[in-house]
Amino acid sequence: MAIIKQFDKRTGITYVYDSKSYYDKEKKCSRAKRTLIGKLDPNTGEIIPTDGRNKGAKSQPKSSSPEIDKDKRIQELEDENRQLKLQINALKKELDRINA
């Protein structure tokens, strides 16, 4: 079981999923089953459960150490920064294409 974050470029929302791996005997490969937990709040880094689409939605448990929360928040901000840099590069390329 793992927590997966997926950024939606169209809406700018990061969705959080619970991913469970299993082996598919028919296809003879490992597969993953994802269950939507909720959205990631960009300001606080907390998970906001979605409305009704996931009956078992729970907020992410609070960690016991504030140091772990700080490290987690730093990692989230670095991920967000990486996503924004990719968007900037894509927009620059589009602008160059339009101006050419």
C-alpha cells in the first residue's frame, strides 16, 4: 500500500490515491489498483477528502513529529516547483513557436 500523488495539468489540482499492488495471473505482470483519497491542499499540504466518490475517504493521519511534517512539506514544495518549471518551459516553447 502506498500513497500516490498525481498532478492534473488541466485543473492544477494534485489528487492523492491509495495504491495497492497485485499480481495479475492472466496477464502475467504486476498491476496496481488505485483508490482516490482526495485532493492535496497546495497551501497547507493536507489531504482534503473528496465528496462521496470514495466512501472510505479518510484524512491522512497526523505524524507524531513536527520535523517529519516539515520534511514532507519541503518535498511537496520541491515537487510543485518542478511541475511549475515544466509548465514554464512548455509555455516558452509555445511562445517561441507563435513568434516564429
